[in-house]
Amino acid sequence: MTVQGLTRARADMPVLAERLGSVIRGRLLDVVLVVGVAALTALTAQFSIHIPGTPVPVTGQTFGVLLGAATVGMWRGVAGQVLYIAAGCAGLPVFANGAHGIVQLTGATGGYLIGFVLASAYVGWQARRGSDRRPDSLIGAFLVGSVLIYLPGVAWLAADLHKGLQEALQLGVYPFVLGDVLKAVLAGVLLPSTWRLVGGVERTREVR
């Protein structure tokens, strides 16, 4: 196989949702997965803990965002986050603690919502190239995805609250780093294990 052929093959690798959802095909599968990512993000957003002194809560949201993208791929992951943000801005109580309204996008934590879209694009792209099959590559993808959430999140937070960079980092990054590392490790165990399970089931079917 040529280098171009190998690159094309890697770029076209199926993501986990396509393997698990093999009964559903085409546009219906796309719709189901996009809505599913939005719903997963909304659900994990409700696991929220307020930290005194910062408007940014601890949530399970980032795990839902990155796990969803790794499972469905780049374009579906991005579409799922756009749908999630649109639903919240339209009035559905899908943001952290059941919050809703466009003020959540324009307020102090709105940059993190933009980061969800960027992180979904990167992690979904990495998954399409096979990073979700190995713990080390998936953990790395999740950590980079977390950084992509932090970048617009901290910049937006600093601008909205009129804070310097160091204070914005204290409010919007430092309290969450350990949790994000743990989430990345959890995903690094969960998805590759699921791939191995799926592969084992398929091999069993082939033998039968």
C-alpha cells in the first residue's frame, strides 16, 4: 500500500458508534448520533458542583463532550455540540444546573461552550484516525481536547470579568486540571476496552 493509500485508510477508519450502530445506516444514523451527543452533554452538565469564588462549576460535562466526540467522530461531534448550544440558547434547561438562555453563551462561562465545539472537532478527528483504540493515544487526545476547551474559556472569562491572565487561570483552569486528567484516564480505559469487546464479539460471529 502506498503512503497516500495508508493515509486515506487511516482517515476513513470507523468510529465506535458506527460499529455498534451497524443496524442503522445513512442519515438516520447521523441524526441519532448527533442528538445522542447533545443529550449526553446535557445530562452530564447536570452533575454540577459549585466552587466558591469562581463562576465555573465542576461538572461531568467535559467528559460527555469528549467521550461523545470520540465515539461518533468529528462532524457528528461538532454538530452535537452546536445542537446542544442552540437548544440551551432557545430556552431548554440543558446547561449546568438547568440553566438556559443566550446569556449563558454571552456570559462569563460562554467561552467554554465554544471550546466544546473546538474540542469535539479535534477529538473526533483523532478518533477517526484510530486514536480511540489505544489508551495512550486516547488519553493524549482527551488532554489536548481539554486544552482546547480551556483556551476560549479562560480568554472569555478574563474579558467578561475584567481579570488578568493569572487570575483567570486560577478561576477557570487550576481547580479542574486533576479532574480532567482523571476523565482522560477513564476514557483511555473505557473506549479501547469497548473496541476489544466489539472485536471479540465479531470474531465469535465469524467463527459461527
